[in-house]
Amino acid sequence: MNSMEAGRRFYEEQVKNLIHEQFGQYEDRIAVGIAGEGSDCFGYDDFMSRDHDFGTGVCLWITEEDLNFFGRRLSIAYNELIDGIPGNNLSERLRERRGVMTINDFYSNVLGTRIDAEGFVLVGREPDGEKKAEAFFGDREWQLLDHSCLATAVNGEVFRDDLGIFSAFRNKLLDYYPDHVWRIRIANALHQYASSMQVNYARSMKRRDFVAARLCQAKGIEAAMELFFLMKREYPPYYKWTYQRMAQLDHNGRFSKIVEYFARIRCDKDVWELSWQGIPYQSVQPVLGDPMVAAAEEIAFLICEMLRENGLTAGTDPYLERYVEEVLVGR
């Protein structure tokens, strides 16, 4: 049983009764589930995950108004229940991630920008005390938000939400980026992949700068996986879980397998010997004798295929920089 399953059982067998018996008049105002930071919220916790921030618990999301009405009493009752579980010595970090919290604070902390309960970005208050807010997210906010923060905001499970405020904001995020923001993100990732693996890797090898070549490989892997998630219209999780989630989404396994191979191989210095001996560098023709270049070109071919499947181009050239402007023009 992983933490998500254990959390649901804990809710069904204990937390639900606590809420019903002690806070019955507010029962339909308390959203309950498990979501946010931590591998358990993505369902990726395993035996190794138990060495830190591990234990039984759930999130109880309420409004700012309800925090003042009954939230503090609910928090005390919930913590007493948690502390009564034998061996459930929760770390302070996990206590912050579970228990009673406002809907505002949950989304604000995860996304790194102040959110009010109705799903607006707070930008201050008027002199009379009225909230000064901008509707949901503007283009700037969407572009500044980190992919993994968005994934963290919509992961896990909601066990109950009668009021619907928590789920309404969650569903807004699950609707994904606006089309023009989606295209900007794709264009940026295409440029990063092309510049790192289809241009700068070869230049680094020509200069015998193996550190820069390795950095190009890392940036290429990052951009390739980002493009995969953008094509699937799903937010990638925290970096150490990105490949695992990608492999789950990649039903035929073609993309995930070549990315894994790409991550494992090393550059072939011997292939570049002629370059080092004075033969001019050719930027047009990839040096396919280097397995790093061959794998990078195969990944680029599959990315190009996904671009076509998403109606972003009709092109077949695997040089991805060619599609940056085309993707942006379609905004």
C-alpha cells in the first residue's frame, strides 16, 4: 500500500468520522484529499521514500472565512488524531504539507504567487480594503509559472469537496495553458533543443570542451522531455520524476526509450579526431558517427512527428529551429 492508498483509508476510517462527529455543521465546507509537494502526492513513493517526510495524513482545505469560524479547532482535533497513531512521528515538513490549510494558502505556496479563494491572482488591495486582483492568470503569470509547480498543484486525489472551490481552481489549472502561451513554451523548448544538441554540442566537441558538451546533452534531455509533455498537454512533475511519468504516458515506448539511451551514452571522441586535425567544422551536416549526435537526431525526428500530430507544422526536417517561427506565427 502506498501513501495515497493509506491516506484514503485513513480518511475513510478515521478523519471522516472525526469531521462528522465534531464538525458536522461544517462537514460540507471541508475539502479533503492528498495533493501538493512530495513523491506520495504523485504516487511515486516507494520503500526508499520512507527515510524522510513519511507518514499517514491528509489535507483538509477550507476557506479563509472558515479558518476564522472553526479552522483552528479543526486543526487541533486533527493533530490530536494524528499524534494518536502509534509510530506516526511526522516531520515538521510533512506536518506543513498535511492537515488544515486554506485553499488560498495551498495554491499560493505551491505556485509561488498569491491566489485568493476565487481563483484570482492578488496584486494588492484598494484604499478601502477591497481586493485588487487580476482575472485568474494573465499571459505573464502563465509564462512565469514553472511546469513542475503546476503539476504539483493538480496532482494527488480529492476525496471530498462539496463546496467545490478547491476543485474549481484545480480544474482551471487542468484546462492547461492558453493556446498562445502553449505555443510560446513550445517555441522556447524547440530553440533550446536545437541550440544545445543540434548546434552547440558539435561546436563544443570541435573545441574539445567536453564539459560544455555534457551540459549540451543535459539541456537537450531537459528540452526533449519538456516538449513531450507540451505535446501531451500535461504538466511534468518535479525533475526526478519527470522521466518516470513520461515513460507512463509514452504508450509505444519509442520516445522514452531513445531518451533513456541518450542519457546513458557518451560522446565518441574518436569520431571528432579529423575535426581536431584541421578539417573545417561543417554546421549543416550532423556528425552521425558520434552516437550522441545520432540519438539526438532520432529524438528530433520524433519531436517533429509530434509537432505534425498537433497540427503545428507539416514539415519533416528534423532541424527543430526551423519550426520556431512557424509555431509562434500560429498564435
